[in-house]
Amino acid sequence: MKKILTILLAFCFLAPVYAQNYNKAIEKAQKKEVKEKMKEYKKKGFEIMGSRTMEVALNKHYATLNELGDNGLVFDGISTRTKSKNLGEQMALNNATLKYAQKANSTVKGRVVSDSFGDGSDATAEGEYEKFYAAYERLVEQTVKNVLIPSYSIIKENADGTYEVQAFYIVNEDKARTARQKAIEAAIKDSELAREYADKVREYANDKIAD
């Protein structure tokens, strides 16, 4: 009993020290990553958009990700040649939402195929599933835009006077999962075939999306 108490007391004293050292290591790694990003962007000719400095924007970006932990994902969008900075940022957002929708669709499609239904063995069924996938991707693209948190955008001027914009968004997976569920319910309603396997398909929409 004394040994157990000794171990517990030691843990109580050491745990805060360990946590402090861990946080310091994370902070150090984050500062290093921020410096590397700033160097990379400068080398490529990018500047931060908005009133914040590049360093402040990046530090806020990583702080938000640290706060979200496993629920935080980063999705970027790009617009390569636009004459308007604001239009470039909007096109980058559209690109980011499309990327997310495609990832979400691939996740569901992969699970459907791996569980051996909707695997293309029936030509008619395959066609129906393709309609379902297309509807789901389109609906995710429409709904997920509301849960993409704008983090920061960078811009550079091309030789022809147009602009390239890269915009970075943070996705809270808990909120995005709700958006995907709404999208999949709507897609199920439009598909008799998917409705047959509705419970499984709903489950697949909960799978975490990789960034």
C-alpha cells in the first residue's frame, strides 16, 4: 500500500512537470515551423493578405489547430490567375470546398466498395451508385462551405499582372461531420438503391476525412 501511495504521489508531482515540458516542446516545434513557412513563402514571392503580419497569421493558425487537436484539419484552395485579389480569394475558397467534397465522397465510396456492395458487379446498380456519389459530393460541397474556418491567405503577382492566391481553411471535424450527415441524408432520399443500405451509408459519412 505504501508503494502505491509513493507512486501516486510521485505521479502527482511529475505529471505537471511532464506536461510543461511537453507544451514547451510543442511551442518550440511550432515556432520552427512558422519560421520555415515564412521563409518558404518569401522565397516563392508570396505575401500575406489582410492587415496581419505573416508571423501573426501563422501563429494564430497553429494555435487554432492545437486547440482543436484531432478535430482540426487543414484544407487549402488555390486560384492561379485572376485579375482581382478578392475574386482570387473567392475562387480559392471554391477550390477548397471542392477538394473537401471530393475527399468526403472518396471516403464513402471506398467504404461501400470494400464492404462488397455497390462494387460495379451489376451495371444497373453501378450506374445508380454513381448518381448517388455525384449527388453526395455536390451536396457536401454546398454544405461544408459553412464550416470551413478562414485561417489565412497568401498572394503573389504573376508576370502577366494577374494574381495567384492560396487560401488556408481549418475544418472542425465535429461540425463538418454534421454537414456531411445532412448531405448524405439528402442524397439517400434521391436514391432507391442507396436507401436499401441507408444505415451503413450513414455510418460511412461519420468517417474522419483526411486532409
